[in-house]
Amino acid sequence: MVLDALHLMLVALAALAAGFVNAIAGGGTLITFPALVFLGLSPVSANVTSTVALCPGYFGATWAQRSLLVGEGPRLGRLMPSALLGGLIGALLLLRGGERTFTFLVPYLILAASALLAIQTPVKRGLERLSRRGGQDPAQFDTGGLQGRAGMGAILGVGCAAIYGGYFGAGVSVVILAVLGIAMADSLTRLNALKQAIALSANVAAATLFAFSGRVQWLVAVLMALAALGGGMLGGKLGGRISPAILRVTVVALGFALGLYYLVGRS
């Protein structure tokens, strides 16, 4: 695929916007994926390229919250293998499923991702109330090494979320955070840091497989990665001046519009 300077500029702007949005509200994939499809990439190549390009953003988010991960070795030791395996399974399903299957699922994936992003705030509020609740039942919650029913539920839940993340990815952080909040009694701040590390694991696993698939448009991916990194830094600096709720509503509305467009366009 040959892209001229205008196309490359549009790709960079989309990635810049995605990095900015991810730093404040989330949902950047809902910007990069349709932008790449619009520029002529097949849906699978667009998704694969977007996943690889946005990988540094997951690393940056995890690095920024690394202080909150001190002492979380036992939890990460049990959850990250599940995330890595899930990310690989999702990536394999995407590559083996073929263009036709993924193209059919695209509208539903975008609508599902938009719905997940829309409920992000209610989910966080619910988890905040849960984390403040006293007298948790040890059979339900585990704050240490994730043993017992809660631990197994968290491992399986993270694995399923990672499969979705490896296959498409938009909104996966909301699912992971909800799984962690239900399985563990801890502050939302620490759970959010765990979520970042787990999402990074799933994304890296998928991106590693994609890198050898022959479906990545590397010039586009590198350009997008740099632009997304810049957008994330800009979002971090301006985050306090912009309402995450307004930005999230904008991205959700865009996502629903795109999902319906793809759904109606093929009928």
C-alpha cells in the first residue's frame, strides 16, 4: 500500500487524537481503526496495525503508575500469564478467522466497544463503593495472592477479556477493571494500576504475534506510535483542563455512529 503525504498526515492526526483521548477518557482505537480503513487498509490489517501502533501507549500508562504496582508481584504473577495467553488467543482468532469473518463482526465490535466506554463511569463508581465497603467476605475477596474462588474468577475473567483485547481491543480496559474490582478488595487507584499492567500484557502478546503476521503496515505503525505518544503526553498535560466526561461522550457518539454506518452500509 502506498500512502502520499496527505494520507500520512491524516494517519498521524488520527493517532495523535487517539493518544490524547486514551490519556483522558479512553477509546482511542475507535479513532485509529476507522481512519485506517478509510485510507484503504483492509479491516484486519487496520486492526493489526492499530494494535501494534498503540502498544507504546499501554507501556506509557503502566510506567506512569509503576509506583502503585510495588508489592503487587503475587497478583501480577497469577494474572499476567492469563492476560498473555488471552492476548495470543485473540490475535490467533483474528488472523485465522480471516477477513470475511472480521469484516462481518466489525460493526458489532465497534458498537460493543462504544457501549463499554459509555458505562465506564458507572462501573468506576460501583467499584469505588465496593472498595469502601467494610467487612468483605473472605470467600468473595482476596487481597493477596489471588487464591480460592475469587482468584480463579479473576484469572478466568482476565483471560476472557484479554482474548477480546487481542481480537479487537477497544474498551478492554473497562472489562479488566470490572473483573479486578469484583474479585479483589482494594482501592480503585491500585486496581487501575493493575489494569494498566494487565492490558499491557495482553496488548504486547497480540502485537508480538501481529508483528510476524505480514499484515502490519510498518511505516504507518511507526508514524502512529510516535504521534500517539505525543498525543498521550499532550493529554497528560491538558487533562485537568478538559472534562473526561465530555470527551468520552464525544468518542462514544462517534463509535455508535461508525458502528451503525458499517452495519447499514453492508445491507
